[in-house]
Amino acid sequence: MGYTIGQKLIKSHLVSGEMIPGTEVGIRIDQTLTQDATGTMAYLEFEAMGVERVKTELSVAYIDHNTLQTGFENADDHRFIQTVTKKHGIYYSRPGNGICHQVHLERFGKPGKTLIGSDSHTPTGGGIGMLAIGAGGLDVAVAMGGGTYYITMPKMVRVNLTGKLSPWVAAKDVILEVLRIMSVKGGVGKIIEYGGEGVKTLSVPERATITNMGAELGATTSVFPSDEVTKAFLKAQGREEDWTELKADEDAVYDEVIEIDLSALAPMAAMPHSPDNVKSVTEIGQIKVNQVCIGSCTNSSLSDMMKVAAILKGKTVHPNVSLAISPGSMQVLNMLALNGALSDMIAAGARILESACGPCIGMGQSPNSAGVSLRTFNRNFEGRSGTADAQIYLVSPEVAAASAITGVLTDPRTLGVAPVITMPDHFIINDSMVIPPATPEEAPSVEVLRGPNIKPFPVSEAMGEEISASAILKVGNNITTDHIMPAGAKILPYRSNIPYLSKFCFAQCDPEFSERCQKEGKGIIIGGANYGQGSSREHAALVPLYLGIKAVIAKSFARIHCANLINAGIIPLTFADESDYDKITQGDMLVLPDIRSRIEKGEEVTLKNTTTGEEYKLCYEFSQRQKDMLLAGGLLNYTRENAKK
Ligand code: MIC
Ligand code: SF4
């Protein structure tokens, strides 16, 4: 039996386990990336491990999230990351150089390699045939130290592409269609692999848009073959030698096959407040638009920007619309400036932002009250934009630019002939904003500079014999890590200050949550299905840990968050019978009797509700390693214990 691309990539990096879906496999990591909102913590954790120099082939730290700098905090964190990376062998991409995933694709990613990044959209690298996975900061720290990265061996899904996209229909519409079919839970435990005749009609930036937003499916990752198109892209980036071919075997077997005829797709939008709430633009109709934002790691490539510029050329942004554009990287922005496209955007009235995440993570550009904002981004969770009642629609650059001119949600096919954008033979290459690390000889003399906003991170204790605490919070389905630990301009600067962040934990769901935790000192969270979807931020585990959360009992968990909980020493458990969820009321007193010995021995775990007198069966699927980690009180304790042995 032949292998899929995903299986080939795992096989060539396999350190432990067998490639049986649902069981744990350990893989060797070639490259890592961090961004600044998760990076500060990741490097503090790396320092705590006591490794002098990274053991990966390449590790890069990007500064792209916290770039508003409304106080000293961001700049201090940047300086910390710049100095700590210099000391430990990591490349540092300065603020202004661009969004981590865009820059990594342009300058560093290599087909056939493994990459983990402390950001959920790391699968962007799958666009050039990498096994690129989003992970918690601590997992990235461990990988930088040469440690193995563990995943549950995923099932393989093949998305078979036929035909060719029609004019005005974009890669964004492909992934929106996949989201419509599979939902935000549909990719959990799976690798989404693209294949078929349609693949060769898609450029690398188009493929990267699709693998990027595969994160919203909850998938482990998404991947395209590495072919002649990939080779041409790398050649244009001056990196032809980084190319290797990668394709699925003819007789590879998939667990699931989805057929998509590219020619049949139409422009689409994900409506508020979920990336899978997808309808065609014509179906939604011509709703009035207040804001349009173009950019983010999903849609900020040179070709996306060139399309936008061509649509805007000679036009003026509608008087009721504010149009903000953030090109994805210095390379993109510089090329737009040189070829005149930037001038077309400016003349049309676009507000040009720096090459960074910006509005995508609520760093400025919050819409007006109840405002409708069309964004080329990947997430439209409630409140993420910074305006609680804003209505965010996720669309392609084509739909965004067309609507910015008309002032209403517009099917770009009504605009006439679509612009044809060809990929350049050569991108402008200027890596001056990437600072290489110190040599091993120089490294000892590099001083790591820390600002006063950097506070120690919480470390859990070994698991006790019994847990007894109240159901301190009960939440519904699809709770995102943005609910658990919101981002945005006011809070993001405190990503290295857990005590301060804790005030905002679950603030959107229950403003009293944090205070209640402080009062009770401990608690158990009750969650619905797909608990912890979205971002990789380990703060969504570290802050609850700080607040005394001992366990989360949910209908099901999202992959990265579940791993982050275990890393933090918080026990993730699921209901054996989902209807038991309904029997628990917030405030009920709960007991997990003999939890330690039961997990140790692999026995059934029960939950006693002493308020109602009921008992519920719970499930867990921990590997031996995860059990040991939980018993030790998280990954750091576990690593320290192992080091002692
Ligand atoms: C996001 O898009 O939510 C982020 C901000 O990039 C996060 C990381 C973070 O919370 O810092 C992600 O996707 O992992
Ligand atoms: Fe940045 Fe948005 Fe991409 Fe996250 S999704 S990395 S915030 S651009």
C-alpha cells in the first residue's frame, strides 16, 4: 500500500510510535517559528530548560502581532526576544519585516521538512509541501531544544480538486467551501491533503491561503504536493536549491475523500460569527458595509495585493467605507511600491497599514458599533475585532476590494473582466530585516534584556490523589481560545504578564469569572464540544492554571488547546455520555475521587456531583507520556523529573 503526502512526511521524521491513526507518534522537528504574542513565553520556557543553543536546522522568531506599542510593554518584549534569540541560535525577524507565515513561506520554508510554530496558522507552510503544525509555546521550546514533538497520528483526508477557478473566484473560496462542507470541527484528528488535476492550476500563494485557513477546520495540518509550481516559486525567491518533489503514491489510501470542482465555485463569505457559516455572496445579498480590511496571513501575498490594486486603480473607496490594507511582508510592500500598485491603492483612498497582523488580532481598526466589516482574514469570532457587536464577514481579496468601492457586499463578477495577475520571475530579495544569531563563541557574552512587564509563568504541582472543586464555569459549544484568553490592543501587550492577563480570562462569557477563581482558589470548567478551538495561545491554559483550574470536562476538545492543557498540568476529560453535560449546573460541587491512581492505572474516571448526588462516567485518551506529564504536573515538571533520572 502506498503512502499519502502526510504519511510520507511523518514517516521520514518518525522518532517513536507507529503510524496507526489515533495513537501517539513522535516526530523530529526541522524548523520552528514563533511570533511575539506567544514567543515571549516560549523563550522564557526555553530558558527554563537550560539548553544553550537550539538543536533545530532553523528557528526563527517573528515580531508581527504586538506592533502598536502604546506603552513600553511591546518594545520591551521585542528587545527581550531579540536578545534571547541572538544568544541561543535563533534568527530574529524584526517588526516591519512582515507576518510570520508569509515571511516564512517566502524566505525559509522547505518542501519535505517539518515545522512547528507557536501559532495556529503555521500550516501555511503546507502550501509548499511542509508538514507544518501549530503548537503551544512550550512544545516549540522543547522542539528548539531538540526534543521530539508528539501528535496523535491523524487520519488522511484527500480533497480532490478538478477544473480551474473561474475569473473572480479565489483560493479563499476554495477553503470557504471546504469549511462549509466540513465545519470548524470537521478536521479534528485529520491531515487535509490536496490533490487532483486542479492542483497545478493553483499558485503557491493560493495554496498557502488554503492550507492557512485549514486551521479553522481544526485539522492537524493541511498539505499540497511539492511540484513544478512550487519549484518556480522557490526559484523566484532565489531558493531553487530548497526544492524537492513530493507527491502522494498512486495507491495511497485515504480515510475520506472530498471532491471539489474548482470551475463550479462562486465568490463566498463566512458570515458572523464563525468561519464555517459560509454562503455565496449572491445568496447573502448586498448588505451595507462599513469597513473593509485586506491582509493577514491568509491573504496578503503579492498576487493578492496586485489583484486588489488592479480593482482599486482609478476608483475611489465608497464614502461610507473605511478600507485598510496590510501587505504581508516587506518583500510584498516593497514590490508594490516599486511597481506602482501601492500608488493605485493610496490614490483610491486605502489606509495603508504596516506589514503585520494588525486588525486581524484586534490591534487597531476596530469597526464602528454594530459595524459590518469585510475582512480577508481567517477568523470572525465574536468580539475579536475589538468591537463587541461588530459583524465580521470573511471574504476573498476580490470581494473585499469590489465591496470597498461599491459600499455593499459585492459579487466581483458584476465588475466585468477580472484582472490577470502573473507571478513574478524574481521577487525582490532583501533579508536585511532578519538578524542572524550570535556565533557559539560570541553567544556567552550576549546579555538578555528583560523589561518589568515580564513576570514568571505559573508551574503546576504534581497531581493530587483527589480533586474537589466547584463547577466554577459552564460554557457551551465551540468556545474559542479568544473567549478563554482574549487578545486585542488593550490586553495583548501583557502576554508575558500572566497575573495581569488573568483579570480578563473568560471576560466575554462571564466578567466575574476571574474574581470568583481568586475567591475559591480552585475550580473545574465544564465545556461543550470543540472546547478551545482557534488560536494556539498557551495563555488559554497558563492563565486558568494561574487561577487554580484543575480540570476541564467537556464534550470534546480542539487539538492544540488540549495539548496545552496537558502541558500546563490541567486535566482534560470528556463525558462518556454527552447528556451528562446538561445535568451539571454552574456552582455545583464536584469531586474526582482517586483521580491520580485511576489515571496512573488507566482505570475509569468518575465525576461525583455532591450537590445533586449524581455520578457521571468520564473518558480520557492519554498516551503514557501524557499520563506521566499530568501526574508530574505538566511538561516542565515532567522534563525536569526526566532530566533527574
Ligand atoms: C490568532 O490568529 O489568533 C493568533 C493571535 O495568531 C494566535 C496566536 C496567539 O494567540 O498569539 C494563533 O492563531 O495561534
Ligand atoms: Fe496574525 Fe491574524 Fe495570522 Fe494570527 S491569523 S498570525 S493574528 S495575521
